[in-house]
Amino acid sequence: MGFETDNLPLFENSSDAIIVLQDGIIRNVNANGVKVLRYEAHELVGHPYGDFVHPDDASLVDIRYRKRMNHESVPQVYPFRLITKDGEIVWFEIHAIEILWDGRPASLTFFNNITERVRAQEALQESEKVTRGILNAIPDTIIRIMESGRITTYKGPEGSMAGGKAPYAGSHLSDFLPREKYEEAMDAIGRALANHTVQRFEFKWAEVRGTQWYEARIIALAGNEVLGILRNITERKRQERALTERLHHLETRVKQSHAMGTIIGRSKPMQDVLETILKASRTTANVIVYGESGTGKELVSKAVHDLSDRAGGKFVPVNCAAIPEKLMESEFFGYKKGAFSGADRDTKGLLELAHGGTLFMDELGEIDLNMQAKLLRAIEGGGFLPVGGRETVYPDIRIIAATNKNPEELVKHGLMREDFFYRISVIPITLPPLRDRLDDLPFLIHHFLEKLVTGEKLPVIPSHVMSRLQAHPWPGNIRELQNVIHRYITMTRLDLPIPEPHADLPPEPREEGCPRPLGEVLAEVEKAHILRTLESTRWQKARAAELLGVHRKTLFRKLKGYGIE
């Protein structure tokens, strides 16, 4: 049955303002509703009720209206504000019942004007402001101060409020505050009373237990009084001083190392990396650096070396994947003259070259099990024999290894000795990929611009270019970013290497005259295909070699030949 006003005389005669709401639209309004809202009936009916609700209350009213119409639990009565036609804000209390209007659910909503009651409540709340402030401030020291600087009430951090008998109550601020702090306090009191804003300042206070730091908050009260809340911040000051000293220490250590200075990173992940570098540099333990290709594993390893006690020794880097398996032993241990064909003189190996310093072993997972056993013996102090030699050499080295593989998985599948893994991975450092530290992108770009641009004025990266750089996934990480910026500077256009499906061949340029040699065209095709494969594997060379169907050393040789870093 539909709701009709003719069947409900109380609708028009009620002292409350009543409206019928359906689908958020005002369908009907009684005479008192028209009166209190000061609109004509036709200006209300057919309009969304939200047009007349105060903006700060619109969301609450809308949510509760929808919940009520969905038969969800909502308060039976709640206050909100309406705006009359002449702009006056009026407080109402709402009560609604569900009805049918033209056979569909609707809400019969009663509005009771509570503006006077709200104003009375606000006045009461204002009168209780001092009491609430005192209660909320406990256990801080609280004082009530006249505009003149006279203290009327004092409560210590553990005492109760008192007037005239407690310490400082009845005295004047000038009686105990130094002149400069007294002037600062009086200025704060004046600003608080004039602007009704909270004023803050800090000061030191000599006590029996030593000098204490306090923060003073000055809050304006009614009349010409203020509330002073004093909080002991001595411990916070101590922590701030300790943090400042720690940061100064870190900055000092960083300035000692050129390598550390070239590690660009202000993001949280990179700050954690820098912290770990500093910790690792203070020990003699071996380090393993994890990270995707192009994240800067060698740079981090060099920083650990430069900050350590071994900084005076050599930093010897080696890419284990680039050493043929048959030459592994002679490369690491060296060889004696005549040990094999072409050995025309004694040659030191990598371990001996790094004596007194650090040996950085990149692509650690490419060393076979037999060589792992020999390296383990040398690292553990058992020494090694150069190829063709008879005298054991005992190197004094620190190992920093790096890999983009999971050594634990290699151990699990029998590709790495467990004892070798634990020996070289005492301190792990994990480098985040560039896509996980995009906050550092602007600083990295600025660094590469300074490094690559020869003129005095650095080019400005337009916002649309920066947006594309921010959106790129950076599978090649920092190395890829450097190449992209270099190309951008050289070509004055952004050339992000995004692989395209069914684009296995580079576009053949139209040339006048003789056709190009077949070998030159095939080389371009091969280079383009290698680049796309590297992109698809996020520059994991071992995986790329597998997909290309070539040995990884063959891939390294081709990358070097094509000048691909």
C-alpha cells in the first residue's frame, strides 16, 4: 500500500519537520519542513537530500541512510546539520521509519531542531576545557599563568593541583627563569592569547639529578590566563644526540671511501645496505652479495674492502663465469714456468695477487665442485700449490663473493658444496633491484648526468620522460639505467629497450647503391636477438645462454664482441 499524505493528517500538523525519502530523493515534505528549511516545497521535492546537508555531515548521513534502507543496524537517533535557504546552519536530530511510497520502500524521516541544545553543550564543553586539559596532560607538570606572568596554580609531574602552597604557585616567572627564557615565555604567552594557538619552546633546567630538558606548551584559556604544560624531554634529547653522533660517525666513515661515495641511495632498502656494508667492513668474515645482474654487486664489494682494515691491500675482482673450466686452477692458483705449453715464466694466480687484500668472486655459482674443494682448502688455511709447483702458498685473503643465483638451491641440487657455501657466506648483503627502490631514481639519473655530460650545464629531464623512466621495470637495473641515460644524452630521445612480440628482425634500412654484406646483417640480427633474450630473462646471462642454446662462455664472448655490458 502506498503512503499518501491525505491518509496521515499528522504529516502536515506535526511540530517536527518531516520528509519522505526514496532513493535518496525528497518525495514529499510537510509544512514545518518547508518552514524550518526556508525553501518552497517545490525547491525541496524532487531534489537529493544531500543538497541540503552540511558538507561535513553528508558522508555520515548518506552511509546511515543506505544502511537503513538495506535493513542494517544504525542508530535510531543521531544529530547532523542542515543548511537553510538563507545559509544558516541548523542542528537537527533525525529519526526515521521505513514505509512504502508508491509501492516501493521509502523512509519517513522526522527532524527535531536541537540547535539550542547543541549550543548549550558547546558552552558546557568550553567551560570544561581547563579540566580536560589538565587530565589529558598528566603526568606532565601543569601550571596556570596570568597574562602578567603570575602563576596561580601549579601541579608537579607526580603531585596534585594546589594554589598558593605548592612550589612556584603564587610566584612570578621572572623569579626563577633566566632573563632570555623569561622573555621567550612571555612572548609565547602573548602569542597564545592573541592568536589562540598553541605555542611551544624548549629550555634547560638545573635540578639535583642534573640538567633536565623540558618542552613547554602554552595554551590560551578563557580570559587572560594560559595553561602551561611542561614535559620532560631529557631522554628524547639524549636519543637525538646519540642519533646525531651515530649519523656523524656514519658520514665520517662514508667520506673515507670513494667507493661508498659512489653508492647512490637514499631509500630505506639502500640505507639498510649501507648499514650492512659498514658492519661487514668492521669484521674479517667472508661476505656474499646477492642481487640481480646490474644492481652494483662489485661496487658494494669494493666499498666493503675500502672501509675495512684491508683497504691498503689489493681488491682483485674476477668473473668466475668468464674463466674456462680447464683454466680455472691456473687462474686462481697461478703456475710455474714450464708447467704446460706456453708457460714461459712463473705467474701468480688470483689468490696470491689478492694476498693482504680482498678477492672478489663474481658469478660464484659457476665454479665446479672439484675447484670448490681446492678453494675451500686454501681459504681455510691449508694453502694451495701453483700448477707445476711443489711449494705450498698460504694466502692471506678475504673473500667477497657475489651471485644472482640462490646458493642454497645449488647446494640442494648438488651443484655447490655445503661446506664451501657456509665458509664464504658468513655475512650476506642483499641488493634490491632498481624496481624496488624507485625513490632513488632521480638521484641515480642526476649522478649519471654528472658523470656522462661534458658541459657545465646538466640537461633537464622533462616530466614526461621522467614518468616513463619511473614506469619502466628496469630488468637490467642500474646498468640498464646508465645505458638508457647515455643513449638519451647522445640521441636526445628516450630509447627504452622494450621487447616487442614478433619483432625478431631489425628493420632493414633502405640504402642506395650496393647491398650490405650478409655477415654484417646476420651480426645485427644476432645482436638484436641476444638483447631481447637478455631482456626477457632480466639480464640473467646463464638463463639467457640456456634459452639461446649456447654455452654461457660463448654468450660472454659474443657480448664482449658486440660491446654489450
